[in-house]
Amino acid sequence: MEGCEKRVRHVSRIGYAKKVIGKRKCKSRRIKRVEVPPKVSVTLQDLFFSCRQVFKGPGTVPLPNDVLKICRILEKMKAEDVGLSSDLQFFKPNSIVPKGTPPRVTYTTIYKCIDFSLCLFFLPANGVIPLHNHPGMTVFSKLLLGTMHIKSYDWVDHHASAISKDDSSQSSSQLRLAKLKTDNVFTAPCNTSVLYPTTGGNIHAFTAITPCAVLDVLGPPYSTEDGRDCTYYKDYPHSSYSNGENKLEEGASYGWLEEIEMPENSQMDWIEYLGPQIYGDEKYLADRNYMYC
Ligand SMILES: [Fe+2]
């Protein structure tokens, strides 16, 4: 999703603001602006150091104990750890989205290296991140603020699990059978969802019911050069195209997924991350006695 970067000029849409204190001098009425040193979040630092240990690069999946470790840190993660607050105008239930414009999703990257990345997504009410996959990736999604609907699928990989959408057309697109993993509404604070390369709901869609902020930990990150590009899908009910050839699990739900171009109204805007910064050197932090939040 990060290939469609379109930088927006202002970060005021979300409400991030560089902390500047205005100091009034009585006599001269001059205002002296003092930059406050950025705070360091203990939880964000924990997450960063753990990700550095856990994610071993492309082609690897974190071990169950390591997944647990990241989940435990994310359970502690608050909006404030990434410079957000429910008091920001963006997250107010009546926050105004200009009429006639589809609600655009905004994102920012907190940190990115070859092994993992930490990204934040901001969805206004009714904002949608359409069905998309995470090839070869393990992704932790932590809803920090708001209420959203999450739908996710995993591929069913036995033979005869792909069919043509329209047999009469030569250019008909293929539909692949997928098993529904999640189709629920989540409200922060809630458990972290974890998806893996072939399980856990690798293909998912987010639909915001109220303005939301989601923290994604992706290992490894998307990379077009390394064959980890993002593909988008449209889903159809299983009953619409059932070929009767697939053995389906009793009690499970299925759908057909069609690969599509990225929907035009799903382009995201990129903003600069202005929350607590990440420091890669633990000793550096200890030596400077940094202000923790
Ligand atoms: Fe995703």
C-alpha cells in the first residue's frame, strides 16, 4: 500500500502537532518559542527492540513465543505511545468529512527497515482499506482508537479452488476460493489480531465505523523489488459461483476472491510521523535519562 504515496502538505488532518511552548515576556511582549525535546515511549521502545530480535527477514515467520512477546507489548500500547489522543479533532465522533469527497485514509511510517516496519493508519468514519493481501508477511494489527469492522480470508489451496467468473467470456477473470476467518466489529481497546503468510486472515479489509487509528507491525514490510507487492481483491459470496466441486468444512464460511486493480478511491495520503521517536541504541537512552511518557 505504500507505493501510492501522495504527500499532503499539512499534518493537521490528524491533529499531530510539534510541541512548541509559547513563553510570554511581560515587558517586551515578545513570544519566545521553545522546542520541547521529544518524549520517548517505553512501550514503543520495547516494541522496537523486540521486533529487532523477532523478525529475522524475508522468508521467515516469528516463532509462537515471539508472537506472544509482541502481542503482550501491543496489549500495553496506548494511543499516546504514538503521539495520539482521543481528544484530537480527527477522532471526535462528529468530526467533519467534507461533503462529496470519499473519506480518505491517511498513513504514516514510524519506522522501517528490511526486516520489519511500524505503520499507523488513520481512517475517518466510513473510511475503507479494501481487501488486500500480505504476501509472505506476518502482520500484527492493533486498533488504538475507534470502532471498525474487520473482514479477513485465507486461501483454500486444494485443487479446483479456482474458477472462471464468466465462462462465456474469454477474458473472464479467475475467482479463487477463500475461507472466511474474521467478519466482526472491533472497538479499542481490544486484542491484537495477527495474520501469517497462509493463516490468520492474510487477506483483510478494514471499514471504519467511527474514526480509527490502527498500528500495524509488518514483518517483513511490503517490497515490490522482493516480490511482496500488495494485491487488491473483491469478494463474492460462495453461493454466487459455487461449482460444487470443493469439499468445504462444515460450519465454515467461504467466499470467492477476484483480483482487482487498486480501487481509485482507496488511494491513501501520507503524513509525517510526529509522535515519540524511536531510538535504536538502548545505552544512548540510558545515558541521556530521556523523558519517558
Ligand atoms: Fe493490511
